[in-house]
Amino acid sequence: MEVFEGKTWISGQGLVDTCVGVSEGKIVSVKKILKGDKHTVTDGIILPAGLDMHVHFRDPGYPHKEDWKSGSQSAACGGVTAVVDMPNTNPFTSNVETFNEKVSLASSKSLVDFGVGMNVEEGLTSKSWFDTIPSAFWKLYPYGISSEQYFDLANEVLKKTRKPLVIHGEHPDHMHNQPLHKLSDHTQNRSRAESECLSAMPSSEKLHVAHLSSLEGLRCMPESATSEVCPHHLLLSLDSCASLDCKVDPPLRSRNDNNGLYEAFREGSIPILASDHAPHTIEEKRSEAPPSGIPGVETMIPLMLNEVSAGRLDLGRLVNAMSEAPASRLGLERGKIAEGFTADFIVVNLKQVDPIDVDALHSRASWTPYQDWPAVFPSSVYRRGDLISYNQEPIGTGGGQHLFG
Ligand code: DOR
Ligand code: ZN
């Protein structure tokens, strides 16, 4: 058994001076005093590592934007030891073959553990593998689809599945891409897309709304559905960020929306933090028709730890939103420092605030809207007991396991 000693976040208790005993990737004991083969006194507090249930690692299909190696290294250096990848790769993840191909790519290249989201397409619920394929969830997009088809598919999947249905909650009727002169044009084009979509969705415990972006959308959330929010919809707005680089779906909105979503996040009515890590190169972002998306898997936890450090967010709430809540939403026994749980944790010094430097990040996107923003990066990141990042550098390659395998 290897022992880690330090102030540790224990769910229900807070920060406690304790020892965490790890064997074969699991936490086997949490006790005031423990003796093991190896004993590490940590140089900061021990927190559960993050599970980011919304990333786009672009593999297969777009390795110049990201692949499982670069994306997972980026995740690891930001304190994320497990991710769920979205299906809009090339090919889309939408059948057994493409699912297996992605699992095999990730198994050979990912430094972090992973799950795979499957695309919702016509005929999904009648496929022979619908009940058995070990996808993390189903993902429904509003692009290139009629609104009738979109809502019919949502209702049908919700009726027949036992898994979460994650929706990109913007109304298909608003998803046309007009030429943009400035960032606010994009926001303007989509001003009612979220609220009109969410108010037409059925109430279901299986429904999960990705990247909630507006106060109006929050008000229109179907009653029993869950939701997630991304750092860019909490921290960036049209008031603070005018660059077209920040074109993202759903769009950035006003500071008032930031504040309203942040309040809901603080009190837990938006339970989950996710990055929607959507890497595109800066050349693509600056082209005639810029794609939507902001990279963020590496900066998500550091930015939010800085919020804790600055006294704007409760540490326990952050830990819940980045670790426990996404794990339990996906039915996984992870995200807590407790006996029997996976030994995934990060070591953090909340007083160590450093500016974000794009050159130190690991995504192939090679740009960030958060250059020079204050952040608290984890000094060490452990995945199933193994050190996979130290001082913002990845350690080793591969070794990530399928969360649902
Ligand atoms: O901005 C976005 N980019 N929103 C999405 O939903 C997709 C993502 C991407 O894949 O680039
Ligand atoms: Zn996304």
C-alpha cells in the first residue's frame, strides 16, 4: 500500500488531516495514521480529480486539432483524470463499428480514463445494440435536422433508454450560420435558441442539458432534468470578450447571464461543471467561416480553483461539481476520496496563483481566451494511484481505461 498524507477533502466533512492508502489503483483506507510501503506527505491539499463529461478530442478525424494523446495530456495537466468524448468526430460515433474504433483509439493513446457518447440518429432505438452498447450516454445535436425530427428523437430516446440523453439545447430552427461581422452577431442570431429549445423539452430525469448558457435558458429548464455549465459561460461575456475567436455554440452572452448562471451553479441547481473542450486551430478560427468552439479541458479546474482562492466559490461546491456530481450522473462510483473509490486525486496549493500561459498548455488548439488569467494548477495529478502529471507536465503516455468497459 502507498500512503498519501495531507489535508484531504472528505465529502461530508470538508478538509481533514488524514492519510489516504492506495493499492492497485483504489483507495483502500482513509485514516488519521497509516503505514505503507511508500509514504508521501503532499505539498498541498488533496482533492478528488475532475471528471469532465463533455470534451471533443477530435479522434478519429481531425488530429491536427487534437487527438487522444494531446487531449488527454491536456486533461491530465488540468487535473482531469476522466473524460467523456462527444460523437461529432469523423466518422461520427453512431454505430458499433465507430464506437469500437473510438474505444480502441482511446485505449491505445489516452492518458486519462474515458467514456464515449453516441450520436442520436433516426432509427437508433430500434438497433439491436441499443440496450447493450456501453456508451456513456446518447447525445442529440440540433444541426442539420428539422425541429420536428429533433424533438421526436428526444422524446423517443427518453422513453426507451435507461441512460442519460445529453442534448445540445438550442432550437434547430435557429441554427443557421449567417456571416458574422462581430461576435455579438452570433449571440443575436441565437438569442432565443436555448429558451425555445428547453421549454419544448419533456421533463425527464434522464435528460441532461449540456452547456447551459443563458438566464432565460435556466428559467426554461425542464423540471427533473440536470444540467452542466462551462467556465466560458460563467466567466466570459460579450462585455468582456469581443474577439470572434470566442465564437462558441451556445454563444457567449451578457455579464448578467454569467452572474445568474454562477449563482445557480453556486447553490447547486446547475450541478455539474464541464468544459465543452472544443479545439480548433487559430487559423481555422480566423478563417472566413470560423467554426464554433473554445478549448478548455486544461484550464477548467485551474480557473475555478482560482475562483475558490479569490473567495467567490466554495471549495466543497467546486469539488462536487467537478468530481462527485458528474460521476454520479453517469452512474460511476468515482469522484470521492473514500474507501473503495478509484484513487484519482490532485494536489493543490490554493495560494499558488499563476497566470495562464498558452505556451504551457497541451492542446493542439494552441490558443486560449484565458491568456494571463490567474489560475491555480494542480502540482500533482494521480490517476488510479499513478502520477500522470507533475507541475503542469504530463508523465507517461497511455494507460487510460474505458469507464464503461
Ligand atoms: O462551440 C461548439 N463547438 N459547440 C458545440 O456544440 C460543438 C463544438 C465543436 O465540436 O467544435
Ligand atoms: Zn460540445
